[in-house]
Amino acid sequence: MNKNTILFGIMISFIVPTICFLIWLGINYALVLADVTDRFGNVFQFTLKTRVLISLCGNLIPFHFAKNKRWDYLLRGVGVTTLALLFVWAFYFEVIKF
């Protein structure tokens, strides 16, 4: 299977944020179970908006890997899909309002 294709980059850029999101859910769950509190006594939790954004930043890993291997088509697939997902994130969480 040729890994230097745009379609493979698109698939990778959907799989990696999903895995990162599940990892962040586990971290958030562990913080709640450990009863980690801030100085006001509130339980420290990441908001959904933050967890999704950090998960999308997980696409930097395959992006960097493809850049070092000089796989241009994989790089394009990951880059374009990540940009599209960031626009969806911005409109869904109303970071950009019209």
C-alpha cells in the first residue's frame, strides 16, 4: 500500500484526533477521580472545547512525520483536512461569529 497519497492523509487526520480525544477523556476522568482541585476548591476539568482543540493539534505528529519523509501528498491530505476540522471547530464552538 502506497502511504504517500492524499486519501491516506485524510484517513490519518481523522484517526489521530479521535485517539487523542480518547486519551484526553481518560486524563480528564483520572483528574476527576483523583479529586484534583484548584485554589478555590473546584474540581479541575478541561472543557469540551479545549479537549477537541488539543486533539486536533495531535495532527501535528503525522504532519511532521510526513514532512521529514518528504511525502508531499500525505502532507497535503493531513494539512487540508486539519484546516477543515479547525474551521468546523471554530464554527461549532462559536469562536468565529457572523
